[in-house]
Amino acid sequence: MTVLTDKFGRPMKDLRISVIDRCNFRCTYCMPKEIFGRDFAFMPREQLLSFEEIERIAKLFVALGVKKIRLTGGEPLLRRDLPVLIEKLARIEGLEDIGLTTNGSLLSHMAQKLKDAGLKRVNVSLDALDETLFKSINDSGVGPDRVLKGIQKAKEAGLEVKVNMVVKKGMNDGEIVPMAAYFKEQGIQLRYIEFMDVGQSNGWNFSKVITKKEIFKELSKHFEMEAVDPAYVGEVAKRYRYSGTNTEVGFITSVSESFCSSCTRARIAADGKMYTCLFAGNGFDFRELLRSEKTDEEIKEEIRNIWSSRTDRYSDERTAESAKHKKKIEMSYIGG
Ligand code: SAM
């Protein structure tokens, strides 16, 4: 198979599929209640891609070189019968890996079903261990215990678990060290994510970002760490190992050390629009094609055209001004 590459020679290897735009959390930096309130118009069911449509488009992406699929949302575990979709995806020949990103609140009773369906790994988002603080961040009354129980069940089910923590200045700076200590003890990889300027509703600016350098400096006061070589070209997280252990800690430096040059990721939002960048403003409507008479070959041709003409490198080019003025879609819609 010839490798499908874009204008900068980046191959298309990963696909993120958002299966739903709804979430049961209202994290203040992602889906603030003032905007995503009771009257917010989420997508009606018929606008979401069906499992059959997701399976078909996933197969076409895999035929064009995608090796890994990650399911996300919104909160993907709110999508009814998600294990049925995972079973379908797990049968796709050539697909090497299926992962899921979740807030973990519904994971404890889903973990085994997800694993049995063919899921390999799960990334659980958790921004604080302090109960009051975590509840104030997710603004939905869910305490960290419920997420920690989900993590525990996922491990017991045999899923590979990583924890993602978004760090925002003034929000959870004080949790950087306690989170590291807790997950080091648990032998689970924690990854710190720099707060990004996705969407229009999170009031982002550079002053709210705590960079990898700052987090690393703070951690270094408490832990000895050694750098780990990337597992593959284009690995997003920069990883370190706590000395004398097998436990790693990672950093997703989307703001301070962007990684557009090695970005191999395509994205499909819950309504079937394809985006080639998390910071894109416009997507290409594959739902319309999937619901038309178009053949697989014709749809593949469309994917080829989009990827081969791709030139985005938003994070490399980000400035305070571009972050302020560019129209961007919400993280909850495109899927983080
Ligand atoms: N509901 C799922 C979850 O919580 O993991 C999946 C979707 S959520 C949008 C995916 C990830 O994006 C979460 O870890 C969330 O914290 C992160 N996220 C949301 N807004 C962000 C931002 N502005 N900067 C960095 N990460 C963000």
C-alpha cells in the first residue's frame, strides 16, 4: 500500500472518532455551564453517525493507512451500547489498536464489557484528587473516588490505563505533585496536558498555561526522573521514568513545544465531519457521503484528497493574536 501523506509529508496513521457530543461533566475549561446549559442544543440522535456508518468509514480509513483508532466525545461512555461498536471495529483487518478517552465516571461498570469487546487501552481524564476541587472543576458533583474506582476496574479487567490531567494556572496547580505521588504509587502513567486554546468558550490565554518546563521543575523537587526514548516517530507525549521504578510520567506539550510536524492524526466529529486539526474551523461532511449512493472507492478518494492537500500546523504558528481571533470548534464536539 502506498502511504498517504499530506503536503508536509505527514502520513495518516491515527483516527479519533467522537461518538457523541454530550458529556455528563461540565468542566469549567471545556463545557462551562453558562454555555452548555440546560437549553444547549446537542445533536439529535439521527445526526450522529450510526455504528454501521462509523464502522464503514473506519474501514475506509484503515484501508488508507490508519493503524490506531481512539474513541472519544463528549463522553463516549454515554453512547448507548458502545461495546457493540468496539466489537465491530475490533474485527477490522489491519487495525492494530483501539483506545478510548473517558472521564471515567461510568467506567467501573463498563470496563469489563469494553475489554471483552476488544478495547485495548483507556485514557482516563482526572484533573484533581482533592474532592472539593475536583467537584468544582467538573461542576457536576462527581467526586474523584468514582473515577478512581473506574480506573481500578479498568486495570482489573486488563485494560492498559493512562491518566490525563489538564493543568491550568490558578485551577489545579496545587494538584501537580499529589497526582504524581498517587499514580507513581499505583504504577499508572500520568500525563500532564498543557491547557490549550481549543474552542471559543474556555477564555484561554497564554497566562493560564503552565508549561511542561514549569511542571517538570516542580516535580523535580520531589522525584528523580530520567528521560525515556520515544516509542515511535511522532509520539505525542514526552515521557520520563521515575528512577528505580517502571512507572512513567508524560507531558503533552501542545502549547510550549508543539508537535504539528509529526502529526499523523485525522478526526471525525460525532456528526461525521472530518477535521485534520484539533484547531480547525471547518470540517468535511462525510455523513452526507455515507448516506448517499457514493461507493467506498468514491469516499476513499475524498479522504485521499483531503489528507493529501492538508497544510495545517496551527500550534506551530500559534500566537496570542491568532489564538484570540481564529474561529475554532469546541473540544466537546470534535473530541479531545
Ligand atoms: N469526556 C472524555 C474525557 O473527559 O476524557 C473525552 C472528551 S474530553 C474533551 C478529552 C480531553 O480533553 C479531556 O482530558 C479534557 O480534560 C481535555 N480538554 C478539554 N479542554 C481542554 C483544553 N482546553 N486544553 C487541554 N485539554 C483539554
